[in-house]
Amino acid sequence: MAAAATHHDHPHAETVIPQTAVDVAPVRLYSLIAAVVGFGVYLVAGFINFGSEGNDHGNREFILAYACGFVFWSSLPFGSLALMMIGYVTGASWGVILRRIFQASVRTLPVLFVLGLPLIVSLYIGGGKDSPYWWANDEWLHATESQKAGIKGFDEKVAKLERDGRPKEVAEVAVAQHMRPEAIEENQHKIHDYLSASPTSALGLPGRYIVYFGILGLIGFTILRWAKRFEANDDEPSKSKLVGLSAPGIIVWALLMTFFATDWVMSIEPTWASSMFPIVFGMNQFLTTFAFSTFLFYALTRGQTDILAIVKDKFRIDIGSLMLGFTMVWSYASFCQYMLIWAGNLPEEIPYYIKRGGGTEPNGWLYLAYFLMIFHWLTPFIVLLFREIKLNPKAMQCMTALLLIVCAADVVWWLVPAVPHEHGNLHVIMAFAAIVGVGGLWGLAFSRELSKAPILVNNSEGKFLATWGQHH
């Protein structure tokens, strides 16, 4: 046993992991361009949209577009934290190779917290009437006088529902919103019990927002502190702590991200709910993070043969195979969600797909759904089966760039069709522009964090990767 240990330790002593600083200048440059161009297009399109004749919901569409940017880029810090913890628990090679990118992403959690504050503030602008999140608007609790006056036979319709045993307030809102009273009662329960915008409510969204970032931020920065000790001198107690915290941390992450997905995405639909959506959301988050990290790793190490020599064929295949796995789970969960809603055929749930192109008349959202089917599932499924693709950094960069685009399109498909749009397509342009702009701001903070350490860890894990296969 002692001889075996000496045999394995000797190569490690001679192994040198390249420790040159990461050149983040291109990341910083592209982030700055994205921030300027993205927010420039977002603001110009929003200004034009405000002035469009007959458009009374310019504020709502402006805020909704920003929500797309925030939700998409929230995938990077939160997804990186989850993948980093999974990497520590499993000891997987991809967790070591991409660790520096994961760590830099996690350290941007405070920046992401600030980027989400405009959405919190928007819940209170104009009494919530301009918010894309319906539950921020008191009109779901009390019908306004303008709503009553704008519906012919309003009082007679309300009286009929009252004769059927409905409370007057429920009956008035049901007539005003053109919905069944059962759905109104359910929505009012949601507002009272969970979807509260009150900053003083213990269960209100602002309070939960602080809880998400507080708990996951505490876990993330604790892991980063222990990781620094472990990577500096192979401190075994620190490694044990990393594994011990990461295992329950993954469960905590899954629970909090379920609430996060409910708050910022699922709650935008007044009557829709899906037990499968948190899985769809989580897989999209994993795929976004993994595609971004893989793309960036290959981009930053292009031409650096000393680093690429450490990332052996097996490790590259592992990265491509895991990416394929995330794609397949996303596809399975998305299909199950559609199948269950189609089979149930409940009037409160089917509007989700009707709005997104499932009605009698096809619309642009239906074509986006086809785009997602082809490039979020079919294309990665076929392409990532090939070993040659997984081994080729340039091919993987193309594949991961495509996946980032379709993951962003998926977020737009979740959010933007949820509210009616009077005319034009500026709301779609604003959504994609906001994603680019928010990504630019986040990227500037990320590039600063990434520059703090070399791209590969220089401890026993890194040296194991460098010498892997020499004794087999």
C-alpha cells in the first residue's frame, strides 16, 4: 500500500498546472458592448412602444421585458452554485475543470440581487396596475368603477352569480375579469395566502426574495471560503466540510428554486400551475449554466495547449454527455407538463398553451415553440451523440452558443405571452434586448471575479486530472 501511494504521489510532485492569469479583457469588452447595445435597443424600443397609438400597457411590457433578462441571468449564479455543490459531492471531472467559472459566477450573487430590485419596485408602481404580475393589482380583489361601467349588463351578471351563492366581491371581479368565479376565488386565496406584494408580510414576495439570496448566498460564500483553504494546501478537513455542506445544500437549493420559479415565472399566469414546471425551470437553469461555462472555458483556453492537454478526451466526453443529459431531462419534463395539461383539459390550465400558439389560429409563439422543439431538444440530441463533436472545442463552442440562445428564447416563451399585447412585436424585441443588456451588466461583474484566479485549480484534484490515465 505504501509503495502504491508513493507510485501515485511521485508524478503529482512533478506535475505543473498552468497558473497564468485568465485574460478577461475579451469578456469585459463583450460585456460592455452587450450592456450598451442591449439597453440601448431596450430603451429605444420601449420609448417607441410607449408612444404607440392605442397601447395602454407600455409600462407593463417594459417591465415584463426586464423580467426576462433577470430570470435568464439568474440561472448563472444559482445554477453555478448547484453544479459546484454537485461537483464536490460526486468528485466529477467537469466539476474540477469548470470550477473557477462556477466560483466566479457564485460571487456575483450580490450583483444579481441588485439587478432584481427593479422588479420588486415595479410591484408598487401605480398600485400594481402596470406590473405584469397580476397579483400585485388590487383589481383582482375589488372590481373598479371603470370596469363596472365598461361592461354591459354588469349588475345583472353579478346578481345572477350572487343567486348561485357567490359572494358579491367575487361575483364582481369574475364579471370584470371575464373568468369563472371558481377561478377568482382560487386567485384571491393565492393573493391572501402566498402571492402578497406587501413588504411587511412575512410571506410576501419581497421577504422571500431576501430569503432566497440570504440562504443561498450564505451557503455559496461558505463553500467558497472552504474551497479556498482546500485548494491552497489540500486541507482535508476543508474538503470534508465542502462535501458535508454541499449534500444538504443541493436539497436546499432545489426547494428555494422551486419557490423562486413560482414567484417570478409561474405566478405570472393568473390561473395556471404546474408541478412539472420547477423541473423544466431547473433543467433550463442547469443547461444555461453548463453551456455558458463550457463555452467560456474553451474560448479562454483556445490555443493554450498546456491547459487543453490536461482536459483529456474522457473529460471532454463527460462534459458533452452531461449536457446531453440536461437537454433530455428538460425535454421529458416539458413533454410531461404538456401531456398532463392536455389530458386534464381544465379551463384554468389550458390558456397557458392557448396563449402560446395552441388556439385555432397559429401565431408567432407557436413558431417559437417549434424552434424550441428543434433546437432545444432534437438538434442537441442528435449532435451530442457524436463523440467527435464532444472532443472538438470549436464544435462544442458552436453547440453551447446555440443552447444559450434557445435557453433565452425559452425564458421569453415562458413570460412574454402571459399578458395580452395590443399590437406590434416591440415587446419581443424589448425582451431579447433586455436579456442582452442585463447580461452585459452581469458580465462586467463576472469578468472582475473571474480574473482573481487561474482557470484551473492547482491542488491534488487538478494534478489528478493532469496525470489521469498515466497509470492505467
